[in-house]
Amino acid sequence: MSQNKSILLIYTGGTIGMIKGGDGSLKPFDFEKLTSEIPELKKFDVELSAIAFKKPIDSSNMNPKTWVYLANLIGQHYQQYDGFVILHGSDTMAYTASALSFLLEDLCKPVILTGSQLPIGIRRTDAKENLITAIEIAASGNTPEVCVYFEYKLLRGNRTVKVNAEHFEAFDSPNFHALAEAGVHIKYHQKVSCIIEKPLKVYEQMSSSVALLKLYPGIPQEVVKAVLNSNCKGIVLETFGSGNASTQIKFLSVLESAIYNGKIILNISQCLAGAVSQGLYETSSQLEKIGVISGKDMTTEAALTKMMFLLAQDLPTEELKTQLTHSLRGELS
Ligand code: ASP
């Protein structure tokens, strides 16, 4: 364990910050009294500071503005701290982790998101272990990127998906190995140190001109048209298997004219693991031909937030398309 490291905890809301009040109801935990509530934290050689959202939010209320706010908060305190732990509801944690990975360029310190399935004040809670280990990982400096730590696994933030609403093991990263596993010791599978420390660049905008269209057999043409003819410039298209979709002319022609009208369509698989491979089947060759972009093995969370991030930069269309297919923060293989 590293000596004298300083860690900033940011509490946004969610189950992890709840304790039982005198009347038995759950209420937000007072982060000012963090170490008295969790005495285990006193055993760390870590200086802990905490910032809590004035009004903690259930993560279902998370949005791009708050992602930018969080990124700025990290930017403002970047020099002062060795690492950051963000306490967040689990429901949209994978989106926040993905968004922050794009908003924070040349990040050289760990930003670890964690949460819990049971409130911190409940006997069988998973919150304490998640919080304590997340702090230990942040202080180690071994993974200077945006990560999710949950139930003994440290995952790359923009590869993470929430896979279970019931089990303590709520997250997975099907297309990328875990960065570390916590057993008796924390075993890092990849230790990265930032050799050339470029200054952190914090981006301050996310576009809201993004839609998600999940295909399913029998999807009405009006639904496809409504999304593609909306004001949204970027569309993440969730297709079947390795990026396949209907070959019906009326479906393809709506996609083709949307692309002709300047829309960017990014193909992501509905499968959790594996990648889009346009052209492997006849049912994806047409998509390739009309200019749909392959999102390869990105998660939907990473694809949506990457689209929001890139569209906000007003890049020339060809540059934007190139960036979508290249790994910016390790989000695709
Ligand atoms: N609904 C909660 C949230 O995402 C669940 C949790 O805290 O894990 O904020």
C-alpha cells in the first residue's frame, strides 16, 4: 500500500451512500463523517477528502451535463490528489465511466467508480468492501484510467456493462480482460505508469444529438423512420450477432437516405461479447456498402457516449468517422 497518498471521494448518490435512520428508513449518509462511520478507513495511510453532491441522485437521473460537471471536478482537483473514487448508483455507472473516459484526455491518475447493491448501513452490505478496495486501488496508482470496481473485479470503465440487478457481481467486461482482481491480494493484470505526463485535458461538451435504435424482428418501418428522420445526427444502431440486419430494401433505403442527409450511423452488436464484422454475412454487407460505420466490439454505453463526445467537437465528417473506428481510450480492440 502506498504511503501518504491523497484521494478525493466524490459521492453522486445511489445505494452505496445510504444508511438506516433511527426510524428504520434509508437516508443518505453524511460524508463529512466518513471515517467515523467506516472506522476501517482510519487504517489506511491515505489522506481522504470527500465531496458529496448537495442533492444526491439515483443514477437513473444521471445526464451528460453531470458527466461534464464530474469531469471538471476532477480537472479542478487534479494536481491536489493522487486518485479519485466516484461513488455512483450502479444502474448507469457504465455510461458515466464511458463518458468520463472520453471527457478526460491524457488522464494519468486513477478514477475509480464504485457503488453497491446493498446500502452501506445494511449488515450484509457489499458497499464497504467495494469502497475500501476502490480507495486502495486508487491510491496504488496502478491503473491511471477510468475504471469500475465492483465485487472483487476492476474493469476498464468504457468496456463495462451492468449485467445483473440482483447479484453482488453486477458488472462485467465481456470484450476486455479485468484490469485487476481482489482476493487476499489485489492482483493487477496490467500495471500502467504514465511516463510522459501530458497535462490533463478536460472536455466540456457532450452533444445531445444522439439516438439509439435497437433492431428486433418485425420492427415497424415507422419506428425506424421516426428515429432516422429525427433531429439526431448520430445514431447507434443495435444490430444482431456480428452486425447483421434485415436486407429488406425498404429498411435499407431509409438508412441510406439518412446517411445521404448527413447522419452518422454506428453499428453495435446486441451481443454482449464479440464484435461487429460488416461483410461477414450478406445481412451486413449492405450496411457496409451504404456507409454504416462498424462499431467493432464497443459496448452500447461506450458507443453512445463516444458519439456524444465526438459530435460535440464539430469535427469534419470524415474525421469524425475515422475517430469512431479508432480506439481513443481503449474502448475498442
Ligand atoms: N437505482 C440505484 C442507482 O443506480 C441503484 C444503485 O445505487 O446501485 O442509483
